[in-house]
Amino acid sequence: MFRKLLVANRGEIAVRVIKACRELGISPVAVYSEADAHALHVLSADEAVCVGPPPAPESYLNIPALIEAARRTGAEAVHPGYGFLSENPAFAEACLAAGLVWVGPPPAAMRAMASKITAKRLAAELGVPLLPGYQEEDQDDAALAAAAARIGYPLLIKAAAGGGGRGMRLVEDPAAFAEALAGARREALAAFGDAAVLLERYVRRPRHVEIQVFGDAHGTVVYLGERECSVQRRHQKVIEEAPSPALTPALRAEMGAAAVRIARAIGYTGAGTVEFLLDEQGRYAFLEMNTRLQVEHGVTELITGLDLVHLQLRVAAGEPLPFRQDDVRLQGHAIQCRVYAEDPTRGYLPASGRLQRFAPPAGPGIRNDVGYYEGAEVSSYYDALLAKLLVWGEDRRAAIARTADALDAYVIEGLPTNLPLLRAAVRHPAFAAGETYTSFLDEHILPSLAAGHVPDEALLAAAAHDLLAARDARDPWAAGPWRLAGAGVRLAYRAGGVEHVVTAARLTGDEWELVLNGTTRRAHIARPAPGRVVVREGNTVRAFTVEPTNGGVRVLLRDGPVVLRRPEPPSIAATSHATMPGSGGPTTLTAPLAGVVVRVAAQEGDQVAAHQPLVILEAMKMEHTIEAPTDGHVRRVHRKAGDRVQAGDALIELEPA
């Protein structure tokens, strides 16, 4: 094993490799640009060498500077991480020519997969399924247009030399092809130095599933399960999980065998990933092979118990893999969330500046791969990835629940982040159901964010504030019928043109049952000081700052303030304890508090629908609407407009439908 290794990267992956080096007794050397002089990876290494100014071409992509840094420090090996030069065979060759150990596959294997065109040809020769497309050397406009006509629309134009969404265009019809081709070529040339493209039939609702492969120099190649990478923004992964909820054991074995065939055919060693597209019928097609460690390698580590970076270093040192395919076991479920300094509601606009607070969550089953620390500067020169949150659970349901809790506990201040998007994504019913196609964020999450998505904690704080304000003004809910009847206050708030509803039923004292976004929560609420609300749910206690505004409230959260307006007076739905809905008998709606009947909106014999307003009460200078708890018809009306009622007085008797 080599004694000193240079990490030719930055950010969280550099920190990850440095950690692995220390665990194996290898002295880690960091490189940095002038913008990263105080970065976490620099502080974590034994030595650090500045390799140039902030622009990546002058520093992290500067091959001579990196080789010189290795020579100056006496490093014996180079780990490229991911991104930057990690898939550049010229860098691998330069390292080998300098007498350095390259922690990665042979340059020839890298070249075989460097172009998607040649990679797809090889896959076809090996009998691996492909999407209908065009992967030829002829890049003439006419040849590409003719191929597009044969493939059919919609189709994708993709850069042949790279990925990450760069140089990719979706073309819906022939009229848009020429302009899209020109744009894809420009972007591919700028990103990869190669304007070559390929064409692929576009699949409307695909999944992105990849197979982790690993090979050694002794002829062993294995696959370590798959990763589901379909939750993407702009063709870049945001949430990954393993195993995929879409794969059966038989399909996993078939795709794994296909990935191993490709790796064997090119003499692959080290960590690599073979990417596939999976359609709704379970048919898969080869996309590309990444000849490096993936950003999402950690979820594979969590379900296999293997350390892939350790294995990379050992294989690069000539050691054989210490296991065979039959030894690989997948246990539990793992999810990774990429935490970015960006604003999803502004086209994922990246942000730079100082991290005023940076406190990742901790606890059983939680792992944080971070590239920054509190007070660090996030540079505008590089990728906006701050950290990766990785969570393991005994099954997918447990992993999702733990991920949601961990995201709620994540604190970042000073810069906008995608934490609100991540929190909304892992709590969405489609995510819980495993319906995570590549369009998931665009279909389910971004519209709600753009239209005024409100975090549950903001609704919880606002509801607690308003309930306590009503209590402090007068305590009409102290009467027994409120508790016995299970009556509920309906609190409506509006943000971004969207109404959000919280219903609350008082249990005892300041103990409430609240329903928000379909979830029932039991909480004790208190107001220790003006503008402060404390909510206790089980053993979890949270404090909020809530400020009254003209017609609403302003809740201060970690991700910034949330302003909620009250579109109309809160409504109250009350049911008698003697005849609850669903009991088969009539339901008596009772007054939940003392007040005056302003309006009775139903007559005896009327057919009414669930949630239809029936009675409006005025109390504490506010109107409260009492709704039908279920479909039915009105048997009897007990009160008329102008009547004064006490809490528990009968208002309407309803016969359920």
C-alpha cells in the first residue's frame, strides 16, 4: 500500500477520500485554488498545495500543476474524486507517466467509455438493450436530421463526450431540431471540448437506475446492487436511493449481469457505474458508463456494509477484492439527499457567500458527507453542492421517515438552499409509493414551491399562535362539550394564491389534535412570551417566532420568513359526543363556543354535502363557520339567526347519507 496520496479534487468528495486515507494509514495531500485556501478539505489534510487561481481550468483542471503538486509533496498515488478530471484518460496517463499510482480504471477502459457513441456500440455488440437512436461518427447536419426522422419525435440530443445534463436538448418536433442541435453542440463543446452528439428516442416517464460495478486486476468483476436516481432537476440527480423500489430480484440480476459484461469487455478495475433507463413496463436500456466513483456511492455503502473508497485504494495498490458476487448482500434501505446552495423557485439559481449557520442533523442511521463548515465561504466558481445527507433504515418506509426527520433538523442560514424542496419531496405521497420518475420534481414539487408551498412547521406555528391568542382573549373552549364533542376549529391560511387548512380539536388544557396536509399530530402548545410559540410533540420541543401582520401572521423559520394571510374567518366543525359521524345514527352539531348565530345556511329536509357550511357563529369579533362533517340531510334546525348560544348548545341535527 502506498504511504502518501494526493486528492485531486475539492469539497465533500475530497474530505471523504481524506477520511478513508486516514483510516488506512495513508497520509493525505490536498490541492486547492486561491478561492479554497480555507476550505474544509484543506484543513482536513496533512499537507495542502495551491495549484492556481479560482477558475477551474487554471487550478483543479490544470494537469501539470496537479502532477507537480504530487511531485513536490512526495505523493505516491492520486485519487481524482468525481467531476473535474476524474474521467479524463489524459490525466490518468499523465499520472502513470509520472510514476504515480492512478486510483481508477486503466486509461484504455476510460477511453472506451469516454464517448457515448462508442460505448453504445460496445453495449449493442454485447447484447445489452439500447433505446432506438443514432450513434454514428457522421455528424453532418443532414445525417443527423435524417436520423431524427427515422427515430421519431420526441427525441433527445445528447453530448457524446459527457453528461450531467450539459449538451442535452429535448426536441418535440422537426421544426425545432436545427436550433436545438446548434445549442446542444455549443454547450457540449464548451463543457467537454467536443461538439459531437448522439440522438435517442425520448421516453416520457422513465426511471434512471444505475448498477455499481467493481473490478480488480486479478480478473474479478462484481456488481453491488443498484441505485435509483430518478429524482432529478435539469437532468442532474438530487435524491438517490438503494435498492430501487422498481426492481425485482430477477431484473436486478439481469441488469447486474449486463453491467458486468460491459465492465469485463473493457478490462475494468476499480469502482464504476453503468447507467440504464427503465420504462414503465420494466424494460431497460443502456445509457452510459461512468468510469469513476459516483456522488451517490454512499447509499451502496450503507446497504452492503462495504467502504467503496477503501476498496478503490486497495485495488489500486494491487490487492484482490476480498469477496465474490455470491458474498454480496443487500440489507435495509438507504436514501441520499444532495444539499445545494441554490433557490429551486428561481430556476435553481446557485448562491454564494458565507454560511452563517451550518448544522447537519445527527442520530442513529444518519451520515453526513460535508464539504463546508459553519462560517465557511461558498464560492461562485464551483458546484453549489454543500453536503450529502445519507440515511439508512431497516426498510424503505423507515428510511423515508428517518430522512424526513433529519431534513427537518437540518439548519443552514446565510444562503438559500434546496432544503424546502427536499423536505417536500420525501414527504410526497408519490415518493412514498415509489413513483419516482425523472419528471417527479417538475410534476409534484416545483409547482407547489412556486405557488406558495408552506412548510408544515409554519402552519403548525401559525395555528398554535392563533389558538393561543383566542384562549388568552377569552377561554370559551374550557366548557365540557368542546372536549367531549371533539369539536374542531378550521384555520385557513393563504400563501402564493394557495389555501392551506389546519383543523384543530382541543383534547385537554393546551393539548390539541391538529390535522395539516393530511397528517394528524398531537401537540401541547404554549406562549412563553409575546411573539414566541412553543410546540411539544412527544419528546420533541420546538420554539417559533410568530409575528402578527395585517390580516395574517409571519412565521420565522430557518429557511426564511413565511407570510400567511387569513383569506376568510376560520371555520369550526363540531359534532356531538352522543352521535358521531359514522355511528349510523343522526349527528347533532353543537356550538363549540358561546356566541351569536349570524346565519343558518340550511333548512330542515335539505340535502347537504360534507364540508358544506351550515351555521355561522360570531364570537370574539370573529365569524366561525360550522360545516357538515359528512354527506346527509338536515333532520332538524335548532337555532335561527340572532339567537345567542352557549358552548354545547344543539344547532343542527344531521342524518348521514
